[in-house]
Amino acid sequence: MAALGLIVMSNDWNRRHVLSLADFTPSEYDVVLQTANSFREVLSRRTKKVPTLQGQVVTNLFFEPSTRTRSSFELAAKRLSADILNFAPGSSSLTKGETILDTAKTYLAMGTDMMVIRHKEAGVPQAIAQEMDRLGVKVGILNAGDGQHEHPSQALLDLFTITTLLQPEAPRLKLLEGKKIAIVGDILHSRVARSNIWSLTASGAEVHLAGPPTLLPKLFADFVTAPKIGAVVPAATPAPRRLLLHWSLEPALEAADFVMTLRLQRERMTNHLLPTLREYHQQFGITRDRLKLCNPDVRVLHPGPVNRGVEISSDLMDDPQFSLISQQVTSGVAVRMALLFLMGGGKV
Ligand code: ASP
């Protein structure tokens, strides 16, 4: 790895699994950002592949649809020279009644070293990680999105996108200290919002949540301070996390440095939580005009997939002056390479 100019101190990364960002420490964020930046350099070369994970097996277990995350993990594993298995639930033995744990154990028996897991129920990657630990096997579990709970690799790639924009040579968490970041839209159903709240508030940024009351319940005010089941929030978080709630867009956008807009997760909405999409766009849609309230250098993020013209206007989405959407997708490969590399032992 010396060829990459990458030095990972063994005590900076001791995690076997990446399940949540609730207990990530500032130095863990920085290790991911620095490692991803080294891989960004690899990805700019003519030969975009390193032998780091040669002989290791990465299994993608996606029980819920995905375009970006699944392909991005697959490409990341390939760029690290790992062997990758892709599980497709529709054509698997799940349809014959096999349990999720037994599916995971089947891949374990084939020699899987890391499993990347997405499921519509919160807690599935955690349950598989617990089972692997109980069995005493050294398999790393990566949460690629569990229900409404968390999507750590998405928040890490968002962090990488923003911090490399601020300082391309040396991205680090503290670059966001004092910045204002608005997260707008369907917070209630968004695992992306939850993971981003952990990372962005850890950086010292001021995080403003905005959405209609049905999609931004008051209980989010206590999100970062409420005790988390099974997670130890690091005592060493230097300053109190700053999280503010708004049920209208304007106060969140005023002087914002970054605006993160979220998809309306209609597949998770059980009731009629919204009037019409047109009304939603009128109240919370991000448009060029509304960005005038922000800092003049404001940039807009969206984790995708986007409902064009609903959460963000179509022209703004494609405007490279404001939109970081395609950079987010590009960053995803480097960040996922970093995670697989670190979880795979961080050694050549
Ligand atoms: N792709 C992200 C996720 O899986 C965001 C979204 O679906 O809206 O959570």
C-alpha cells in the first residue's frame, strides 16, 4: 500500500463491521476520508486496479432493489481485485423458504470474507453480524441500507464529496466545522438522513432539517442525544452536536453552504402523508430561485434515485455549478473501496 502513499495506523481502525455511524469516532471518519482519497488517485490512473484484496471474497446480499449502491460496491470490490458474488433474492432459495441467516451462512461456507447487506427491515445487517460474531468467524458485515435505520456508506460518500470539494488534497471531518448544512424532505423514512445526521453533526457543522411535519416528526429534535439501543455514542465527541428542525424551507436554506435533498420514499409511506407531489414541490422543492437564499457558493446533493421535478427541479439537478449528484456517484466507488480495504485488514 506504500505505493498508494497510504499509511493506516492500526489503532485508527479496529472495526470488523460497519453497521451505523452513531458510534464512529472523528479519527475513524478521517481514516475513511484519507483512504478514499488514495483510492480516488488510483481511480484516476490508466490502470484502475490494485491487488489489495486478491483472494478475498465479497458477497453482495441485496434483499431490496438498488442501482447505485450495489453496482458501486461491486466495482469497488473488483478494483481491489476481490472475487465478488452477487445474490439476487428473486432467483434464490429464499423463494423456497430459506431464512436470511441460512442464506448468509451458505455464503460463509463458500469462504466469504465480507458481506454487503441491504434489507427493507431495520436491523438485518446487525443480526447477521451478531450471528457471525457468535460463530466466531472473521467475516465483516457492511450495512448497505437497512429499512429506515442507516446507510453508512452513503453518508461517508457524501462527507467525502463535500470535504474533497473544500480541500481536494486532504479531506477531513473538521473542514465542515461551522458550516451550515440543510437536509430537506422525507426525513422520517430516510436512512440516508439518519446516517448523515451522525456524520455531519460529528464534524461540528450546524445541521438543519426541513420538511413537512408529517415527514419530520418532532422527535428528531432528540435524535443525536437520545440513547441508541446497542450503540455506544463516543464520549469523546468534542462539542455538542448541533441539530435544528424547521417545518418550512426558508430558515433552513438561509446562508446554507450545502443542501442535501432527499427522495420521497413512497414505498415506505403507509398513510397519506403528503398532499400532492406538485404541492410538495411548491413547498419543499429545491429550485434555482430558492437557492438564492443560500450562501452564493452553495452546492446541492441528492443520494438518488431522484424524482425529477419533485424534490429538486430538473434543470438544477443537471447544473454542474450547483449539483454534486454525479460527483456523489463517483465518490461512492472510492469510499466503498476504502471501507472494503479497511475491513479487509488494511494491508497488502
Ligand atoms: N438510495 C438511497 C437509499 O437506498 C436513497 C433513496 O433510495 O432514496 O436509501
